[in-house]
Amino acid sequence: MTQETLCFLLEPSEVAEVSLRRFTYVNGTPCTTWGHNATVALGQVEYPLSNDLEGDSTILVDRTDPRWPIACEHCGYSFLDTDEWQRNNHRMYRRADGTGGLTVLGQAPVGSMWYASWLKGLQGFRSPDGNILIVRTPGGDWVVDGPSTNGGGWTRTGTAPNVSVTPSIVIGSYHGFLTGGVLRSV
């Protein structure tokens, strides 16, 4: 059965969601395949568009701050001082058509499109307008202007969100086309 999803463009806002994360790199832990993990959201801060780096600090948070996670959110493992400490700023995005609120890319729904300025200039990445387009599909994120596993890549025409791309895309168990801004499964 064919499934269709109308795509929409996300644009960066001048707001970031700030969080504190503790984690480990231990393989084979009882809760995940790569290690223990816990994150606490602190809220939102102003984040100028000129600040283009994820994880760049706009407020200082030291390790004595009581808001740091103390245990793994999956299994309860108590973090050691030697485990990883990470403060994250994740830029928030809004729909270019003005019909939605703010979201971080990790929580953007299927059909979301955004430009990945951080991928410009990487070998194998090319685009018709100098911007690297990413589309969230039911199978995961598709770097439209990035290299493909078969080496051929894709051809993109139109202006986001009303773009068409050839040939089709396969990500995980998802196989589909993007035509006129609509994802269509095969």
C-alpha cells in the first residue's frame, strides 16, 4: 500500500534547547549496546544564528550543578566522576510555513526537510543551490545531496519544500520517491 507524506521545510530559529548529559562508552551494558546514558533538559536559551556549532556554550554549567544526571535512565547505574559529562545546545527549528512550533531536529516528524550547513564542503556532497538538503523519511534521515551507497547519488530539482529527487531512495525498510515535495512509498 502506497503511503504519502507532504514535506515541509524547517528553518533555524534563534533559540536552543539546553541539556546536561552523562554517559559511558561501555559496550554490552545491560541497558544499551553502547553504554549507560541519561539526559536532563534545562530549558531554552537565546542562540544567535551566527553561532553555528552544536554544543557551543552560551551559559556556564559546572560539574557541581545539582541538575546533572546521577544515574542511567535505563538501568539505574550510578555515574562515576570519571564517566562522560556533556552539555548540549541543540538549535531549535520552526516550520517555514508558520504552521508549527519549535522542535529540535532529533524530534522532527517524517516529512521534515532542513538544510545542513555543517555538511557544506565535505567530499562527495553536492547540490544545485549550494545547500545540503536532508529529509526525514519513515526509514530515517536522507542526505539528499550526499553520497549514496551505490555511488551514483541523486539529482534534486525545485525549491524546498517542493523538490523532486531521482532516483528513488532506500533507507532501512523504507523505499520511496520524493516528487513535488511529497514522499511516496513503493
